[in-house]
Amino acid sequence: MSSLSPHTDAVTFFGTSRPELLAKAFGTPLYVYNETILRQNCRDLMQLSSIPGFGVNYSVKANANPVLLRILREEKLVVDAMSPGELYMDFLAGFTPEEILYISNNNSEEEMANALAHGVIISVDSLSQLEMAGRLNPGGRVMIRTNPGIGAGHSDKVITGGKATKFGIVPEKMPEVLALLERYNLTLVGINQHIGSLFMQEDGYLDAVAILLSLFETLPESIRRQIGILDFGGGFGIPYHKHAGEARLDMKSLGKKLTDMLSAWRDKTRYSGRFLVEPGRYVMAEACVLIGRVTAVKDNGLKHFSGTDIGFNQLMRPVLYDSYHEIELFPCDDTPRPSLVQTVTGNICESGDILAKERELPSMREGDLIGVLDAGAYGFSMASTYNQRQRPAEILINQEGLPRLIRRRESLEDLCRTVAGLR
Ligand code: LLP
């Protein structure tokens, strides 16, 4: 019989351990990260371009566990933050203000003041937020996020370029940007953009890079001289359809075209600042498998259901975006597991609580474990306590192949820690 867990076997994901041992020791559901894969992802990205000043600004929203962030810092990545909470996590992981860009959207005054008080560079993405930055920090530094007019992504919900979206300042507004910079004596230290999340072709991203570079050239010389950061955003996709052998985004080709474009442009403009990319998913997604337990199986005459303890509060992506994640089986016994078309569900009281719809998978039994692949980005970071189910634990398989707890499972007390007024 072919392996029921071809991907995790091929990459020896669980190191010296096995899913059953991890489930026994730490319970399920359980986010399991692999440090070797995580570091390799970082290195692949850091090598994307050899152009001087190139760097990787990891987008913390994908996963903010500070133990993982600390590993990224060792690999020389810098980080973003878009909320006081993300900023707090960045600092907890040891990043210094110089290693953090605060790339925000619709800040309250308190939030912006908090970021400024921590000495990080803030990027604003509307004229009103630029004005707020000026009021709060006259004479200070600021970045702006532009909207290049093109978007990309796996769902309308995550496309962030183009006028249909709330993000960025459109190029037509640059005269007003310049006027606000002057009015508040602000120094424009950088420009950033982000066209959206999860593309598997390089073209849109490179087109957007070219648009940012041209925009820079339209700015007055006095402003151009101030700019030391050009951040092109993230969005690099990973192949979620691993069992079908989905092709990877060609990072070699992307990196080469990016480098060629940037070096020609640098020669032309004499720009000597930094060039950043801002990936989240590419760093984290494939470094994690979410393990869950099969708790019940059911055939209702029409459909076959495999029920697990991975409700959509633990992993929202399938429900929110119809996202596809491969599932591998770690059977609890050695009975044969013929293929069966089945719907894999969680334990939340909604019919939409589905991890995999009518998918052909090895038949499952109560007591089996499943592994949901590519769960490291927008997995735990989007988890909730809906149905009053506690958020899960996270563990890290270190480079020696040994597991270590990096976040404990929430307790019942955690669920009510913020309750007030209960007499
Ligand atoms: N920079 C900015 C300003 C962003 O808004 C994002 C993602 C990134 C960078 C990183 O994008 P990435 O490289 O991870 O694609 N929850 C969705 C993805 C939302 C992305 C939001 N912004 C999902 O699970 O697919």
C-alpha cells in the first residue's frame, strides 16, 4: 500500500518523533512546526536577490509566535507590524526598532502614537493617516503605502491592489502627499506596497515593482534623496495541492528578473537605499502541519463524513476562503484503508465547518490522527475560541528532530480571563 502520509514522510516532518507520540504528549489539535524547514524558507528568501540593500521583511500577521520570530531574526530577516499586538510580539522576539516597519491601516491616534513612541518607522496608506502622522510627529519620519493599481491573490478577500480595495494611496494623490509632507515637515523615508496574497506566477508582482520604481522617478529630487526604503510587498504563493504535484512559484526566475530590473534601475537613478520584499505565507506555511484526531465517522446515506477535533476556530482558511489544504492520515491501527470520497469536518456547530469537501482520501476510523499540511501561515494567527473551544498548543521540532512546546494549549480559565462583572 502506498504511504498514507507521503509528504510528511518525504520531508521527515516529525523528526525523531511520530504524530501519535506528539498527540499523546501535547494533545490535539496541535500545530507542529519544523525548524529546519522554517530556516530553509528564510534562506531561500534571503537569497532571492543579490542586489545590495536587499532584505526580507517578514509579515508577522501570518504567524506571530515569538519563538518562531526569534528564529527568523537569527536568519537576518526584519519584520513588520500592523497593530500594537504585533509590535509587542516583535519586541518580545528581540527585534529592535530599526528592524521593524509599522505597516498599518486605519490606525487610531492611540495606535499610531504607540508605534511612534516605540521609535519604529510607520507607513501610512491614506492622506488622512498621513495628516495624523504629521499632527502626532511633526518633523518626523514617515513612509507611505501606494496602490499600484494592480492586484493579485487567491481570493477577492486578499487582493490588496487596485481601486476596489481600501489599501494604499493612488498615484494621482501624490501632489497632496507632497503638500502634507511639506506642511508637517515630514521626511519621506520609504515607499511600500502590497498587491495581494498568494500568487503562483511572477508577472503581476514584477509589473507592480516596475510601477513603484516609475513612481519614485516622478518625485522631486529633494524627496527622492530622502527615500531609503522601497518595499514591494509579499504574496509569494506556495503549492497547497502537494499530492497532485502542483508546481512551485519559480523563485529562481522571479529573483533573477527582480535583480536584473533593480540593478538596471539603480544604475539609472543612483538610488542607494534598501529594497525589501514582504512575505508572510512563504516563510511559514510549509513549516507547519496541524495534527488533529478523528473523533467520529458517519455515513448518512448520501455522504460520508469524517469528524475531527479541528474545527474552523483552529484553522479558518478552508471556511473563510474555500482554501485547499492537503490532509494526510496517521492511522491508529493497521487495518486496510481503501480510498473513500469523504467530507472532513470539525467539531463546531455550523454546517460550514468543513476542512475538506468530498475529497478522496484513505478511509478513516475513530482514533486516527490526521495532519493538515501547510498550516503555518494564517493558521494559529487566525484561530479563535468560537464555541468556547480553547486555542491549541504549538510545538517546534528542532533541528535535532526533537519536539519543544512553544505555546501551551489554552485552559478553561484562559477562556474567561477577560470576563468582568460576574457576581
Ligand atoms: N504585507 C502586507 C501589507 C500584507 O497585508 C500582507 C498580507 C503581507 C505583506 C503578506 O502577504 P503574504 O506573503 O503572506 O501573502 N489570511 C489570508 C491572507 C491574508 C493576507 C493579508 N495580508 C490567507 O489565509 O490566505
